[in-house]
Amino acid sequence: MSLIICKECGKSYSDKANSCPDCACPTEYNLELEERSENVNCIECGLDYDKSLIACPNCACPTEYNINQLDHIEKSTEQPAPESGINETIKKEQEQGEISDNLTHIDKPNSYSYSNHSNAGLFNLLFSTTGRASRKTYCLISIPSVLISFTCFKMVQNSIVYETLALPTLALLLLSILSILCGIADLCVTVRRLHDIDKSGYLALLLIVPLISTILWIALMLFKGTNGKNKFGEVGV
């Protein structure tokens, strides 16, 4: 048993009944119309319903009106309107605007990201132990670091130990911090310089030995690094 829709009143009832219980429309008539019928979409409420009905069962919009409106929409979509000169001008202006936006984006790099990259590069140059350092980089970092660290250390020593130099507490603290930072920078660049000659960075611990540290310091300024890539990476800057 299945349900059918009465074409006169729009009510659903069993196809086993002889007629619609509400309007007495014969079932044979409804079945015959149902075989020939097609669905139509209501313009007002969007319901798909039987085309043979007089009106939409949901909003009572006339079926003839829905059919005419749908035919009009189909004809309008099948015949698109030609582009006018104004539309072509607008398209050209939009294309030129997109090109100028792209050029502006290329000509104006992000200064914030560039400055962050520069700061990170300076920090790695001074305090990184990975990679390799050339002789030039080693000299530019190690010599000033050793001189500044030694000078700060002697000033603190003369002020605290020998009392030959009167410095306030804040100045002593800043000198101590500067001396330590310069010592760390010298140690890091020494490790990278040892990598450049394909040696282990642990040899930098020899810097704590007085005489050997001087020999190592001078040797690292003179010895040329390995050509090409070694186990510590590419040629350093």
C-alpha cells in the first residue's frame, strides 16, 4: 500500500481507496494524472510539488504563476546579456588595480620581519655554537671581546680587590655583566672557528689554560678552514 496525493484537494490518502475521502475525487483519475504529472518548484515558498495541482499545497501560490515564472527565469539564463563598454572599462580598471596592488606589495617589504631577522642574525653571530666561522669573523669578534672583557675585569678588580679605583655598585655590576657577555661571545666564536678547521668545539676549553690559550688564539687566526662542506656544515661567514 502506498499513499497518493489528491489532485483536487491536495490531501494524501491510500491508493487502495476508490476515491479521496475528503473530496470524493476518483482514485483512477488521480493515478492517471500522477503518471503524467511532473513536479514544479514554488516561487514563493520553494516547495517541490505535483505540477497537476491547482496551487501549491504549502502556500496556495497558483501553479500557473509558478510555471510562467520558471519559464521566464530559464529563458533569461539561456540568453545572457552582452557586455557593454562600461563593463569592459570596469574590468580593465580592476585588472590594473590588482597589478598595482601586487607591485606595491613587492616594493614595500615588511620592515618588522626584516628587523627581527637582522636581530636574530646578530644574536646567532655572537652567541651561537653551531656552524662555522671564518678567520675574518673570528678576528672581528674575538679580539674586541677579549680586550673589552679584560678591561672590564681589571676595572672591577682594581675597584674591589686593590681599591685603587672608586666605582659605584651599579657600574661594577654593569662592568661584570659586560665582561661575562664578551667572554661568552669569544667562547662561542672559538667553537665555530674550530668547526671551520674540522675540529671539535671542546678544544675551546683550552682557553682556560694560560699559555696554551694564547697559542690557540693566534693559531685560530692563522689556520685556514677546510674547503667546502665538512661535518659541521657549509663554509662559514
